[in-house]
Amino acid sequence: MNALDNMALDDPIDALARALPKVLLHEHIDGGLRTATLIELARERGLTLPSDDAAELASWFDRRAHAGSLPAYLEGFGLTIAAMASPSAMARVAFEAAEDARTDGCVLAELRCAPNLWEADGISAEAAIEALLAGLQRSTLPAGLIVCALRHHTPAETERVARLAVRYRAHGVVAFDLAGPEFGHPPGEHAGAFAAANEGGLSITCHAGEADEAKRVIEAARLGARRIGHGVRLVDALGSVSGQALIDEAIARRLHLEVCVTSNLHTGAAVSRASHPIRALWDAGIDLSFHTDNRLMSGVSASSEAASLVRESGFTWAELASMCLHAAQASFLPEEVRAKAEASIRLWAADQAAGTLARSSKPSTP
């Protein structure tokens, strides 16, 4: 069960959303398992799930997502992390995540995970990274791994993870990310981790401006982040002289926001699609794109996110194609991969524009 199952192939918006060549930059591997896979892995490990039926389990995750509580939303990760506690399980989940992105019409993907999550289970962070990379490399979709450190861990630990990520830079790790509970743990608290990634030549993205102030977005950028996970609180900087300086700096740095609309609604970072900051930030000239964050937890796909932006947020297909182009250009994957993705998006956009022009040029019926 996934969000694609609820999309109608005969609905023109759903069909266009699936056909749009999408770029996936922000998805957590441990938040995107197929329900059937979670059930199988849990059974193998003797774990108890809320249900052994795929549809009922998907409904359980949906209830957590709509509980209006971040702790309730995060409850599902306890299940997925426990189920993934073997290298073979990690490889399988990573492979299926890449394949799901490919069948959903994505032309490249960067998938992320914190490899030290399983050290308590006796699996080294090195073994976790190698398993996740092996899974991604089995897919035909161009994909890379972003290694996450968790900001509520000590600075020494996040620096250790950053240095570990650098070690695998030539093997498919494309970036370092600082994730986890944001409020109370600003990026500067982990300056050593940012420095280690920078010194190792590894690209950086950072969760910022989701549960904390707009200034955290720029704080992360000044530490070396080229992309920001979420970043939606940057909207609070609009409309004031001091705030505009933050907006101007984000634009000058060509900082790219990885926006996850549905996830933001579920975690309380936004209260509705109509008021979600993505529209205001896009109109203000901020470089951004749309992503899934956690497909299982939020019951979404890249296609369903695209369709919702058209239906409920007033975006045009040309704007979504432009977002996908921006995402491809902001990707940490090799240049030839980015160029191929850009070409497919431009071709789709040109075909779509030509079709629109052809329809609008037809004489109206009296």
C-alpha cells in the first residue's frame, strides 16, 4: 500500500503528476518502507506490529500522521528501525525505495538515513552504510545516499558520523545532513561536523527552519549547507527590513529548500495546504522544490505531492517543472546524471506547453 494506489490513472491531474519527471532530494529511507515489506521484516525478527494486514497497517500510520502530535508521528520510526536491524533488511529497503521512486516517475533520487541508528543492535555504522549503498546500487535509478547525523546527539558523535560519511564519498555517499529534533539544537552546536564534511569535500544539506526560527536556515548555510531540509520558517522573514536581509542572503547564496508539504502538515510546521509557506517562498524568489520526507509515515508519493500542489496550492504544471529543474540543478549527484535529468524535464515541459498551446488555439464551439 502506498500513495500511488490512491491515484486515479484516468484523472488528468493524477496522470500528469505521474508523468512529470520528478527529482527526489528529501526522503528518509527508514520512513518510506512498503507496508508489505515492513510486515515481512517484522515477522522475520519476531516483532509485533499494530496489524499484520498491509491496508490496516497503512491506516495505523495515517492515524499517527493526523494525530496532531510530533511524538505520535515519530512513533512509527520505532517500528521501521527495529524491522530494518540487519544489513540484508537495510539493503532491501534501500533498493525498494529507489525502485519505488523510479516507478513513480523520478529521474534521480537522493535518499537519506542515519547509519548509527542500529549500533545498539550490534551493526556498525560502516556496515549500515555499505548495506544501504548496496541496495541503492541494485536499482537502475541514479541514486545517492545522504548520511544523517542526529542533532540531539553530542557534537563529538555528529562529527564522527560526518567523518564516516566522508570516507564513503567515493562509493555513493553524496552528502552529509544534520537531522533530528531541531528546537534547542541549532546548527552551530555541531560546527565540528559541518567542518569535517567541508574539509572532506562532501556536500552538505541540513534540516533547519522547520521547528525553529528563520535565522537557523542562514546559520546552516554559513556553516556550509548548500541545501536546507524544509526551511519553511524562512517565510517569517518576509515583510520586515531585518527579515528581508535573510531572504536576500538565501537568494544570493542560491540556497535550495527541500520542501515537504504533507509532512509539514503532519508534524505541525504548517496548519493547512492553503497557508503553507511554499507558495509565498516561491513567489519571493526562493529556490525550492517539493519532496516526500517519509512516504510510509505520511502516506505520500512524489506524484501525490505534485498533484496536491496543483489541486490545492494553485501551482501550474510549468511551475512544478521549474521546481524539478531547480532540484536537478541542486542535486549532489554527478553532473552527467543531473544533465540527463534536466533534459527529460525540459522535454516534458516543452511537450506540455505545446499541448496547452494547441488546445488553446482551437476555435471555441459556438
